[in-house]
Amino acid sequence: MNTITTKDGTTLYYKDWGAGPVVVFSHGWPLNADAWETQMFFLASHGYRCIAHDRRGHGRSSQPWNGNDMDTYADDLAEVFEQLDLKGVTMVGHSTGGGEVARYIGRHGTKRVKKAVLVGAITPFLLKPGSAPKEVFDGMRAGYLADRAPFFLNIASAPVFGFNCPGAKVSHGLIQSWWQQAILTGHKNAYDCIAALSESDFTGDLKKFDIPTLVIHGDDDQIVPIDISARPTAKLLSNATLKIYPGGPHGLAQTHADQLNRDLLAFIQS
């Protein structure tokens, strides 16, 4: 297994596929690098080196009691960049991973980064007044602690892929894949990450972006609604392109894989 060890002794697993210009992927909560397999296979097949790590506490990485916060996630990613000596990188982040990309740039700059893509990202600030109420995330924590296995199953079965929408074609295999990734998270790590994804303000981080950035979002995203995320995010960025997927849910990397693959390739090559 490919791993690095961070300064605090946390072991991070990562996938490293292909050769060529580097694309680094950051996954959403409570998943792992497997969430990006389709995009990584596609881009690696088109001459790119694709890297995705399991965030601390997720997937095959170790499960430390501490450090389950956005600053540490960004610093862990910086260690991946440094230990693998990655340069000229296109960063791609989905959901919580989009916040990780933003906080990385906010804390570490763009000396190693060429472009960025935010997909269904939690930026700029989910708990900003007028956005998602704190009670939503309190409810998530309560449901998670009550019984996390069915809690994860309910998310995968309905809102994340839009399977609760009229006429939706439900994929039970996709539900099982999402659940399998989720259940691998450390118990405390996944719990702490709810606060990290909801209570982190990325406004200042986004203002430090000095690179071309593609913002992709589904306009039927039930997890991170577009009006509190992608639209204000694009306005805060100095060089942004906003691309909206009509009817798209939160899990675009799976439900709209072909379209996302094409858009990523076109943006990287532009």
C-alpha cells in the first residue's frame, strides 16, 4: 500500500495512478479515495498522474483521536504534496474535499498548484446566516450517534444521489458502494468531521485563490444546495468559471461521471 506518515504520526493511504501532469483529488465526507476511481481511471488513461488520499480517519488511513479539523486536513494534504514532491498540480475537491482544497490554498498558497476544481463543494460557509441552520447539523450528529450504519444507508439511499426524486432510477449497487466507504470511517473521525465541514468559514481562503478555478455544481443538490455554495463561491473567486449541471444531485462523480470526466479533461487541457 502507498502511504505517507505525517508529522503527528498519522498514516495516510493514497492511490497513485498513471504518469504525466499531476491531478490531486480530495474526497467528500464520509468517503475515501475510491469515490474518485472513475475520474482517476479516465484521466490516467489520457496521460495524467492521478493521486487521491484517504483523509485521516477515513478509508485505509489511520484513525487518530485528534486532528479531525479542516486546518489539519489541509496540512495533511500539504504533506502529501511535499513528500511526493508534487508540482504544477490541478486540485479537484468534492464536497468536504472542496473545503480541503480551499483551506490548503488558504494556508499553503499556490506555489505547487496550477488550477483548481470545486465539485459540489461546501464553500464558502455552510453555517453563514441565511445558509444552513445549525439544527441541521445537530440532527446529523444525533442520527449518527444513535446508529451510524442505518444513518449512512439512509443518506446513500435518498438525498446524496437524488434517488428520492420522482422518476429516479435507483442504483442499489451505488448505494452499497457509498455505504461501504462510509462505514470504514473511524467513529470519532466521522463525527468530528461533521463540525469541520459545517462550521469552517472558507471566505478568506477563497479570496487567496490566484489560479483558474472551475466550480461545478448540480442545481438539485440536496446535501449542499447551490444557492448557499457554488453561486457565492464563484463570486468570491478572482478567476472562476461556474458550470451548473441541470438536475444534478450531490454525487455528481457517480451519477454524471461521463460529463464530469469530459469537463475535467477540457479544463485541465485549457
